[in-house]
Amino acid sequence: MRRPIALLPLLLLLAMPFQAACQDAVFPGEIWERAPAAEYGWDLDQLQGVNAFARDSSNTTGLMVVDRGKVVLSFGDVEELSYLASVRKSILAMLYGEHVENGTIDLSQTLADLGMDDVQGLSDAEKQATIFDLITARSGIYHPASNAGDNSADAPPRGSQEPGSYFLYNNWDFNAAGAAFEQTTGRNIYDELERQLALPLQFQDWNRDVQRKSGNTSRSRYQAYHVWLSTRDMARIGYLMLSGGEWDGQQVLPEGWAQTITTIVTPVEEMNPARFRENEFGYGYMWWVWDGPEATGPFEGAYTGRGAYGQYITVLPALDVVVAHKTKSAYGRSTGWDTYSGILERIVAAKR
């Protein structure tokens, strides 16, 4: 059974090279600075090709590319607040760090320890799932979730998988992880997002009033903690991750935590359903991590938050680049992974 990965000294070492390797890196203040793209090693014609592809071949409504803390490309409305879908999960993984470090949250605590149950009832075996199992989508609990948008249709029968033994991208796990966070910390997720991220990173468009949970509580008592952010504030989140949790001299996330949550727990060859094993991703703590033969060159060490309809925060450490992408989902618009991959490929090609 997989159990929590410790914040090992090795991970602390991995967190250190950012400043040394990027001595010309900066952190945005109240506004982002524009980079002299050619001086930063970008092909201007190919950057225009990224814009053209986003405009003509996708439903992109906001796109930002950040290199060493400065904007090299901005497309669409990057100020608009809209729904992030499942990128919320990657953000929650970040919020866990402080409370794991100070001992408020013990990732080895079980649902039985926390007294957590649900409307259909959980078996004694299911209650042995830990918080760690929830945040890595390995609980083995296939109780209906309060919201759609996962792989529950591919779930094996309830009770067939031991907690910790089987990956399935399952909103019940993620929503329960939100409930466990609030129960153990005594803090509302949105208040923590404001305290831990929005204020220290100086979000330009943060609005606490529009953040709200949703879900059918007759199916599950654990609601989805949906988040509304702008593209340019999504880019700040990605840049914090790239910098190892440090922001302009302040350690916003505990040292090593950004590396921990983007370390593969489920490698690509163990992903479920089986068709996922043909893709490029393994899974960490609610972050998708490039794995296998695709995790080379510009995608070595890369990871992404992914949300329905076209919400992405992608970090490319090999290039010191962050990509934030938004498709406002009104009117049935969507930018699927294949199309977004086309955007990423053109961005990578533009970085000389």
C-alpha cells in the first residue's frame, strides 16, 4: 500500500537550484512585466504562430506564457474571472502543505479516524482509506460523488479494491479531500486560498465573494469546492510552483512541498482505466505529471493542472516557463487536451 512521501532532504536540494539557475528571474509585483522576448530566447515569428493557432484553431479565451517571471505572450482576456473546473484540485494540494508541515494534518489519518461517512454509508474497509489516498486518487471508494466530471463510469465494483492500491480519477476522493482539509484545519478552503496564495502572490483579480461550493448533496455530502480565477492569477500560481514555493524572498509553500506534490505516486503504467496508460501522464498529489517516454527534453520534470473545458496551469521547469490557459465554458466552448497540446508544442518550438 502506498503511503505518504516524506519531505526528504533530496527534495529540499531539488528546491534550491531555481534562484541559481535563473539569476535574472523576477517576481511580479502588482502587475506583470513584459519580457523582451527575443532577448529571452524566443522566436518572434513562432510566438505569433502560437497566437494564430490559439485564435484560429482553439476556443482559447485567455493565454499567458511566462518566462523567468516576465510575460512573453498574452492572448485574449487574461483578467476575466471564470471557473477553473478540476484545476481546483491542484490548488488544494498546494494549500495542504503548510498544515502537513506544522502537524495539523496527518496524511496517514484514516476516514475512520476522522469520523467521515457518506449518504450511502461507507464500509469499515473503505473507512481505512487515508487522507493521502484521497489526495492521490487511490482511496478505493467508489461512492457516487456530488458532481460529475471524473472517471467514475470506469470504476470497479465497490469494495473490490483495497485503499491505496488502485488509482482512479474520482471526484468523491477529491471532494472528500476538501472536507478533510476543512475538518482538520478548522479553516474554509477559500479563506485559506486567500491567505496562503491570493494575498502573498498579489493576485490582481481575486474576488472572495464569487467563490462557492456546489454539488448534489443527496448523492454525497461532500461538495465540490469550485474556484474562479483569472488567467493572469493562474500564471502566478504556476510561477510559485516553478520557484519551488518561494516568492520574492518569502517561502509561501513549505520547502520541498511543490516538489512533493508533483512527484509521481501513480506512474503511467499503473493508471486506470487502462487507456490512460497510453497517454503521457502519471499522477502525483492532484497534479498530472509527465511520465514515460514523453517526459524528456522540454517536458522533463513537467506537470500540469487540468480542468474541463480547457483550464490548464502547466509548468515546464526545463524551460523555466509557465503556461496558463483558460476557456470560459459558457456557450459550450471547450479546448480539449489535444488542442491544448498543439498550443504547448508551438510554445516549445518558439523557445530557441
